[in-house]
Amino acid sequence: MIRSITQQKPIEEIEQLLEGTGRVFIIGCGTCVTLTQTGGMAQVEAMKNLLSEKGKVVTGMTVVPVACDNLTADILKEFQGPLKQADAILIMTCAFGVQTIARQLQRFVVPALNTMCIGKETGAGEFNEVCKQCGTCIIGETGGICPVTACHKGLVNGPCGGTNEGKCEIDSNKDCAWTMIYNRLKDLDRIDAMRKYQKPRNHLGEPSPGKFRIPA
Ligand code: SF4
Ligand code: SF4
């Protein structure tokens, strides 16, 4: 399953962002952050206890099913009273959920999490980064393996020279991304793709703020 991967911000940062506020409403999400255990009911309750210990009044809390969905606005109507009483809305979702709720409520929102990447669940509680959304996808030429995320150095033109018997020089427990790419291309009888030079990466990708439209 593919997820938006998040990590909780240090509590000192959250406190700093909440500075000057006394009453807080907390919102979690039942999708990605529940799976990654960063914004599900257990984490929302733990945050409530933590903030209460630090002298904040938690006016209410909820975990909406899918924070980034337009339906969140309707679900939050049920909490109008406690939301109104709060000086700040602390949101324990990925940045997409935070922005959705900020737009819907037009209130002072504080993100409690950092949004890291798109990841894939590889085992109970384990997620591997699969895409940085770099905007110039080259996996059509690397056998479907992403070197930007799978290689420790994010190299896009072959291995670094430190690869050792198929393992990465930075983490010998990890397979070298470029050995995996080589093997995959060999199996696919497309080894010539290894010779293709990939242009230097454009870290800007799109002028900001990015806007995308599906051509008519
Ligand atoms: S190259 Fe990798 S990081 Fe870039 S879009 Fe493709 S999968 Fe994502
Ligand atoms: S050993 Fe392989 S995976 Fe590790 S940094 Fe070098 S090319 Fe990348």
C-alpha cells in the first residue's frame, strides 16, 4: 500500500508554533497517518494529554476519515462549538490534509507532522520511500526501480564506484540500487538502457507555485 509518509515534529517546535494560544482543537486522519502511527486516534489522544500537561486547554479532538477529502468540511461541522472555542487547530495529518483543512476552516492551523515522501509499506510498521515526486521520472529507463530514492546518493547515471558485491557502500545491509537496476535490465533484455545518459537533475522542475492542467 502506498502512503504519504510523515513524522511528528519535535514537541518543542509544536509548542513554539502554538505560542500565544491557550485553547487547541486537535485533528487526526484515519488514512495514511493512522497506518504510520503519526496521526491516528492513539497519537491524537497522546497529544491531547501532552498539551494538557503543558497547560493548554484542549477544546476537542477528532480523527476524520480522509483529511485531504472535501467531505472533511462537512464532518467538521459537527465540531463547530469546540472548534470555535479554540485559538488554534493542531493538525496531525500530512501537509495535504493540513492545507485542505486550513482552506475549509479559514482558521489558524498548526501542522504537528513533517511530510517526508511517498512510501510503500514493506512490513508491519515499516515503510520504504518509493518516490520523491521529483517531476522528471526516469524509471522507464531503469527497469521500474527509482534510483533517486533507492540509491543513497540519488545517482541517476550508474553506480558510484563504492558498490561492493551488490551491496551499498553507505549501508552494507542494503542492496545497491544500481546493481538491482543492472540485474532487472539484464533480465528484461534491455541492458542497453544502462548506457543512456540522464541529464543533470532539474531540482526546480516547475516554477513555483506549480499548477497543472490536463490538456483538453
Ligand atoms: S524518478 Fe523516482 S523520485 Fe522521480 S518521479 Fe520517478 S519514481 Fe519519483
Ligand atoms: S553503492 Fe549503489 S546504492 Fe550505494 S550510493 Fe553507490 S550507487 Fe548508490
